[in-house]
Amino acid sequence: MDEQGQQPGMGKGINPRLDGLGDADGQPLRQGHPNYPKAMRVQALLVATPILIGALIAEYLTPFPNFVIAGPIALILAGLVIFLPHRRYAARGYALSEDRLRVVRGIMFHTDTVVPFGRVQHIDVDRGPIERYYGLATLQLYTAGSHGDVVTLSGLSHEDALAMRETIRAHIKRESL
Amino acid sequence: MTENPGNAPVRQPESGAGDLVATAEADDALPQRTDPRTFVVQALQVVPRSILPLVAVAIAMRNEGVFGPLMIFGIVVVILAINMLFTFLRWWRQTYRVGESDIRLETGVLSRAARSVPYDRIQDVSLEQGFIPRLFGLTEVKFETGAGGSDEIKLAYLSNEEGARLRELVREMRDELDTPTTLSTTHAAEEAIASREEEAAPVLFSMGPKRLFVFGLFEFSLALVAFLGAAAQQFDFLLPFDIWDVKTWQGLLAGPGEQIAHLGLLGQIIGAVAAVVSLLVVGMLSGIVRTFLRDWDFRLERTSKGFRRRRGMFTRTDVVMPVHRVQAVQIATGVVRHRFGWKSLKLVSLAQDSGDSSHVVAPFARSEELTPILKVSGFPLPPRGLEWHRTAASFRVVSALFAVVGYAALAVGAAILALHLQDQRYSWLWVAALVLAGLSAFAAIRQLFLWRLERHALSPGHIYKRTGWLAPGYKIGDRVKLQSVSISRGPLGRLFGYVTLHLGLAGGYFAMAGLPRAEAEQLREALLASMVRTDFSRLVK
């Protein structure tokens, strides 16, 4: 579609669970990099650990029988760390077409956003320490709108994110001339 | 045009820092200070702010005997001197320069801050005249960049002429950057401005004193009452008696009050009515005063650059809103004023400036007065024969259920509590339960009406949303001037098959809740199809 000849993000698995979600462009949604759920799990672990420590301290300080506080909390946290990342991963997807990017996310609260490249003000490729370890990156598109002014797409491989940024930049440059 | 090369210096105004101007040569303009009178104005503005601390000092010193007044005088002089010194330093250290591609502002007494705003990022320049600056013929110039709030560049104060000149200059510079073919010289620009200023711009909407009076009646406000109450509490030490003491009042009312008390129930009713009536009168009066202060001599004109709105009695503001920067419009009304056919029109503009009602172009108007403004703004009223769609019935049922069950639960709770307490003093709980039950029924009826009335439609160029039941309004968006489209749904929406469509709007908010999913997706496709045809860079010009 552009001078690179190949659309970035190609070769990633097409998400069968999301495909039925009314895709009007006929463009199938793609999933993020397979490392993405692992990164999410590490992130969840980082959030869960202090909570668990807090629960253990509360357990120690209060006279309730053993594990009345820490037990349920530990169970919930384990669920969040072990099962949730994969479900979240499965609920996320994106589609890059000729002139727009579509980002789908959320299990309970589902959002499905489309940004035309012609409305993008600037583009960020962010990488946190965990993302760097797993070779991932987050693409952020900024628009002038008050609602949805930042469209965030996480879980891309770094090369994909850079390639997508180039595609979008080339499109903006071509259109604004 | 030929005698002026491309890098023509920006002509400096004669007023203000004249010695600096004289040395201005080619290249960028030299930095210059704001009008020297700024110092006087800012020093004067400090005085009201110093009164409260001075009063505090005076009260603290009231028992100091002969030296009291002397010391107070000394403290006053010192405080004022320090204020003057800092005001002067701030003025002295603040410079701005009008460059070839940007405006630069340097501020700060000890730590310096330099800020540059490129012309093509300036959405608009607005002029604001406070009461004291107005006496001196000064104005505050604000460069709106769309960043909003404190990030905007303000120049306080410039002379009126220089403010107007700077505004035109920025506009010309911006247009120059927009159209690279001709580098029109500043002189030519200024002549064009002069000729443009002379021709009278057509007035689209204006409000005379009579209209303002009617408007003020609808702007009923009890803020003044609340303010007086708060002030009384704050400064009660200045009052000769304790106003919060019931006994004092009983004593004061001993004369006429006793008689009223003896009148019994009838007297009490008369008293209550009198209290309510006086509250109403105060509320209406403060509404009228506020409206007169804010909207005095309101006029909206159609200039070559867009809408120009001037209003205000003591603080006169002068705002220009370029037509092509209008992103959406909103027609609103109130429950009471709707019965009398009054509406307001507000523009959603790319340049968001802080504070509400800042982009109101017609605060209190008849429908037929709005039509020409809407036509100029490029957001016409919905044409006949549009296909209007309702929200999903399931969305209304769910909303109604939530409201009804919520209020009903509260009503039952109040009733149970009243039964449980079995006390005369708590009989008001029954009233509360009754009111809550009424609210519960009202919520259900409201959702029924909203289902019938709230609709949306898509015309070839615009998207329309009709809102509200007792105070119906419209929101009109341009299909091309949207930034993104997003469909979201929560757990309930997932269960009952409705979604919310959020439209990314620069400087505003446009969402449609409770659409059936298939319809939301169709809408999104249609909107995106019209959005991708135009690039953003063409939208803002």
C-alpha cells in the first residue's frame, strides 16, 4: 500500500473471537504480539504484590482467624494475574486500513475507536521497561478532539509500531501537501 | 509590494516604549514592553486586594492607643511600596516581540521564562477590557492557542489601538503563512485593516436594555443571598450584635414581632409568604444586575474574519470567532424560558478558551433570530424530510428502571424509618417519602418522553441530535469536522444491545447514548466516509 510494499502488522494472527464484532470495512482485526499477555501479567503482578503485602499486614494486625482477610484477597489477585491477561489480550485487536486505524479493547467496558489518519496531530511510540524487555511498544495517536484525543494501541512489536508510525506519517504528509 | 522585501520588519507602534522602536531595523522586531500605564493600572488593582489585610491589621491594632493610627499608616505605606516595587519590576521585566513567524514573550523577575507561539498555532486573539484598564484606554490581549487555561499568552496591558493592531497583525501573519504565494507587506495589511474597519460589519444579533431586562428575569439567582449569608458569617464581629443568636432577634422583634406572633397561624403564613416573595425579588434583582453587567450592549457582527462579539458593561470583551473554526453548535433553553420561546446559541470552537458561556453568540433569542446566525456559521437547521432515529427502547427501559428503583428504594427507606421512629418530630420523613415516590414516577415518565423526543439524524453535511424533554435543545455537528469516532458499551449495554457513540470533537463533546449497535456502526461508517475525504490541515484554514 505504500513504498514499504507490505502492510505493517501483517503475519500476526487474525483474532477469531473479535472477527464477528461488526467489521464494516471488511478488515479483519489483528491481535497484538504474543508477548503482550506476558507483559500484562508482569504488570498485574507489580500491582498485585503491594496489595497482597498490605493484606498480610492487615491480617497480622487484626485478631481475625487466619487467612480471613488475606485468603480471599490472594485468590482474587491470583485470578487477576493468572487468568485476566489472556482474556484481556483476546478482547483486544486493531485494524490498520488504507486511511484509518481501528482499535478495539475491553471485556466489561468495550470500546471500539476509529481514527482517520487525516485527523492525527502527532504520533508517539512509547516503550516502558517491561515492554522493552518483551520487545513491545505502544502506539499513541493524538487528535484534536476533546473526547478520545489520545488513541492508545498497546502490545505491538516494536518494529510493527515503528512501521505503523511511518505509514501514518507518510499518509499525513501526502494528504497535507 | 515590491519595495518591501520578504523579510519586512513588523512595523512598530508609536505608543509605548518609543525609544526601543526607533532602533528597530530589519530582521525580527526588537523586544518591547507593554504600555507604561500598565504599571499604574496594576498598582491600582492591588489596592482592593490589600484592603482585607489592612482591615485585619486595623482590628488587631485598635487597642494600641495614640500610636495605633500611626503604625497602621506606616504599615499601609510599606505594603503599598512593596506592591508598587514588585509591580514595577514585573512590568519592567516583561517584554514581547512580534517576530516573523511567531510571537515571543519573556517574563519573570528572578527566573526568566521565554515562550514562543508560532502564528499558525494561534487560533485567535481576543481583547478584554477590565473596568480600571478601560478608564485608561488599555486592553488585555490574549492569544488563544487551543491549549486552554493558563498556557495561553496574555499581554496586559496594551493601548486599545495597539491591541487591535496586534490582533489584525497576527491574523495577517497567519494568513500569510497559510498562503505562501504572496507575502503581503504589513503596510498593505494595515491599509486593508483600516478600510475594513471603516465599513460597518452587518449586525447579526444584538440585545437592547429591554431584552436584557427580560433575560435577567430568567437568570434568577440566589447566589447573592448565599453570598450575603456567608459574608455575614465571616464578618459578624463587625456587626453590633450576634446575628446568629435567636434571642437577639426575639428581642429585636419584641415590638412588631410580638404582634405578628399573636396573630397565630394566619400571621405565620403571611410571614412565610413575605419571606418567599422577598427571596424571589432578591433573586430576580441579582439576576437582572448580573445580566446587565455581563451582556450590556451585546452585539454580534459578521466581519470578514468571522463572528465578532462585544459585550459587557464595566468589563467589555471583544472576541472574534472565525467561522471556519466552528466545530459544532448547540441550541439550548431552560425549562421556564422554553415556555416563552427563548433559546440560546453556543458555538463549539477549535480554540477552547477557559470559562463557560464564552462562546455564546446569542444568549437569549427567538428561533427566527437564530436562523441567520446558524446560516452564517455553516450549521443550518435540520432540513425537512430527514430520517430521524430514536434511541433503543431497551436503553430507555433500563434507564427508567434504574431511576425508578433508586428513588423508590429511598422512598421506602424513609417510610420505614418514619414508622420505626414513631415520633411527631420526624413526621417530615413522610413528606420526604412522598416526594421521593413522586420523583420515582417522574423519572419513568421522563424516560418515556425522552424515548419519544430524543432523536438523531444524518444529513449530507451534518449530524443532528435533538435532546431533552422539558427544555429541548439541538446539537449540530459537521460530518467532516470530527476527529474520531468511537463506539463503547458497558455490561448493561452488552446485555440489552445498545451502545454509546462518541464523536471526537475539537473543543467540545458530542456523544449519542443508547443507540442500537447495528445503527451505531452504520452511523460510524457514514461519518468516517465523509471524514477521510478531507485532511485536518484543510479543516483549520
